[in-house]
Amino acid sequence: MKRSVTIISLIVVLIVVGFIYYRYLFVFGEGVKAGELNYMVKKGYIFKTNEGRLIQTGLRAGTQGSISSNEFMFSVSDERIANQLDRSSGKTVQLHYKEYIGKLPWRGVSNFVVDSVLSIEDAAPVSPGVFK
């Protein structure tokens, strides 16, 4: 009897550990996004996390008859990267990110976590004759 309880307990513990790993630590996807960095903020009640928004070039219609910009909301868990991005607001940046299935409160409010900055460039100037 004790042996079967021990085996069942071990199986349950392994299933719970596997679920937690898959849900919160497994990198579901990763990639690169580029665009103009709109803002970086540090916010939170208990866990202060770094959150940002990247405006990607191009327009898309979110719903029929409307036009909106492509926005990429992300979190940054590394303070050094967050400080680098904080000084780059309004510039064109290229970010490498990892996508997780679940959110952790100390990692940020987004499933997308930026882990490196590939490039930072000044935003391209807009020609004055474009909007005449």
C-alpha cells in the first residue's frame, strides 16, 4: 500500500512540475521585431516590471473599415536592457524576444519578453512634402 501511494505521489509531482515548466518556463517561440519605440515604463504594485510598446511600420485594419498601427507590447526582465531602451524612445529599434505561454508577475505583464537589443537607429525623417 505504501509503495503504491509513493508511486502515485511521485507521478502527480512529476505531472505538476512538467505543467509548471511548460506553462511558465518553456519558450514557445522567439523572433525579431523592428519598429519605432513608443515608450518604456516601469510599473507594478508589488513587482516593478519594465513594459514597452513598439510601433511597427505599415498599417493594418483591425476591424472592417478601420485603420490602426501595428503595435508590439512587450516586457523586459533585464534591467540593463530596459535602461538601454529607456534612452531610445522615439528611435527605430530591432528587438529579439522570447514568447512564453504563461505570464509570471515578476517577468512582466506580457507573454513577449525582450532578451536583447539588436540595433538602435535614429527614426527616419518624414519628408515635408508627403502630407500636402
